[in-house]
Amino acid sequence: MGYQLPEELIFLKNKNEVQKVSKESLKDKVCIITGSTSGVGLEALKRFAKSGAKLVMVCRNEEKAIRVKKEILNEYNVLIDIIIADFSKLNDVREAAKIILRDYPQIDVFVNSAGLHSTKLIHTEEGFELVYCVNHLAPFLLINLLANRFKESVNCRIILVNSEGHRFNGLNPKDLNWNKRHYTGLRGYGASKTAELLTLIKFKELFRGSDVTINAMHPGDVKTNIGNNNGLLYKWFLHNVTWNFLKDSKISGEAIYYLASSKELNYVTGRFFHLTIDEKPAKHARDKEMAEVIWDLSMSMTGLNE
């Protein structure tokens, strides 16, 4: 009998596993993808376009979104809409939700790929720690605002692009905005991804009894521009050193497509995947009592309990 990795390190094995693929079609399905102008979100957008899906890009940068749309349309005959929303501004998220509810009576797939990593402590206009706001609060708000539409839709799938970075943790419900602690980029990022996984537990309950499934995934150790908002030294190291150890982000697009379309996942919900391999997240991200605490705090911080 071979040596078994402990549960907390199983992701080291899973990243080398043969990944699953889906040949199912999403033709004419309405697929909303946030953060779809670069990296993982862009690769998902391309893969969905290849299948003929009706695409909705939710992006911060309108100029980049228009350029990406043109590139996609040059290769695929699909419909693409653009909704501009900065996830560091919760009012932008609310406006995006209004547009989606107005224009899309059916939502087949919702992929949240918008994400940020910061080496410095930055607060938004509303006083939230920036990474926590973009990575957790904004998608938490958007999913809640769209919850009834998801339930009204047939066989809707929600996919949260999370990260093995949740294992860095950093989540402290008494100091979510890092006003009292020393901030580090890894722990700030880990806090946001841990919060997302904890609220996944509650979202699973929210959608129980409906056709909606909601799952999270690690997009693989791939080349993306996350962190490009940081200083010159960080960006140089990212592109000249870190990237040498990473894989092509196309594998992320294929994995997301599998999670969005495979019949094997018709009734699978509330799970965390390493690409396409079902995996247990870290123990602290499975704490049901903490999930209740973070859910309530997220409801308060986003104004959903008013």
C-alpha cells in the first residue's frame, strides 16, 4: 500500500491528475462571466464561445471588454453583451444586477472569475479591504441579488473561481478590514477565498429544492495577470520568474466548461474542485459555525439585511 498524502496536502496530487473534459454543448445557453477580459475568465469566455453560448461579460474596464469582444467575434459567431461594473464599488454591483434582471429571464451558467491580489492594504471608498470586497463581498452581493432569477431558471449552474490560496486563511471576523492587524497579501487573499468557501455552505442551503447548483473551483496553477495591480518589482517577478513554473490558462477554461456543462454534475452542489477533481477544502473553510458568522457579516456589509 503506497503512502497517502494527508488530507490538507491532497491538492499536490490532484494538480497532476488527468483532468475531466466535457463534450456537451452550451449552444444558445445564457452564460454570464465576471472578470472575463483576462486570465481564467477570458479562457472560460473563449471556451464557451466555441460552444456557441450567448455570452454576457461583466467587466471593470470597458475598453478592454470591447477589444476582447471584437477578438471573440472575429473567431466565433456568437452573441456577446457587456456590462460594466467595478467590483470594488458595491453600487456598481447593484446596477449590474438590475441590468441582468431586466435583460435575461433565463440564466443557464454564472461564473464568477473576477479576482484581485494586493501586496498592500488598500481600502475601498466604502471602507472595505479591497481584496475582500472584490473577491468576496461583490460576488456575494451579486449572487444574492440574482438568487430568485437563478431559481426561476432551468438547471442553472453557478461556478465560483476560488483558489488553493484559501489555505493561507487570514480570516478574522472581528477584523475583516485589517484595521487592527498587519496586512500581508497572501493572508488577505486567503481571507477572501476562505470567506467565499464558507458562504458556499450557506448558498447550498439557499438553493436547496431548486434546480440551481453552486460549486467552487481552483483554476489550476496557471499564468494569469492577477496581481498586475501591484508594483513594478512584483510584476517583474510574476512575469519573469513565477510564470516559468505555471501552466497555460487554457486548462482553466476547459475545467470551468466541464463544471458548467457535464451531465456528471447535474445534481452536484456545494463542492470544491481542483480544476475538475472533487477535493476537500481546508478544515477552516468547512467550519459551519464560522459560515453562519461570515454569512451574517456579509449580509450586513453588503446591506442585504436592510
